[in-house]
Amino acid sequence: MDDWMKDPNLSGIPAEKLQMLQSMASMGNGKGPNELLPILMAAANTSREKGMQFSDAEMDLIIQVMKSSRSPEEAAKIDRMLQMLKLMKR
């Protein structure tokens, strides 16, 4: 499941950030959109507590790499999660 973390395009992103994302992805595996919201909120709080911030460029690159190794259905699920996050930021 963590093959996406080995993508050479991610070499400039600190391993700690990638590991936190992998942990979040593992917790959300097999969950529906409504079940993902609490996981996303907890992950956001954890990263904030650790002083970890992702730049827009880092997030765009991570998402692109993650989606490239997924089925169209899984990529659509990632897009839905991102939409939920954008709505939460408003």
C-alpha cells in the first residue's frame, strides 16, 4: 500500500510528512466518505500539533502520485475527499 511513497517525484518531501500521510491513508482504507471525515479531522489536528505544514505544491504532488497508482474509482474517491476538505476550510 505504501508503494506511492517510493515515487522519485516525492524525494523532496520529508519522510515524516509522507509517513503521516501513509498512516492517515491506512486508517481510511475501506471507509466511506462519511466515515473519512473524522479521520481527516484527526489527521489535521495531529499535523498541526506536530507543527507539520504541507505547501500547496507538496499536496498537489502527493495527490498526483497517489492517484496515478489507483483505479479510476479510487481516484474519484480521493477527489471526493479533497472536495470535503475544501468545504471544511470555508
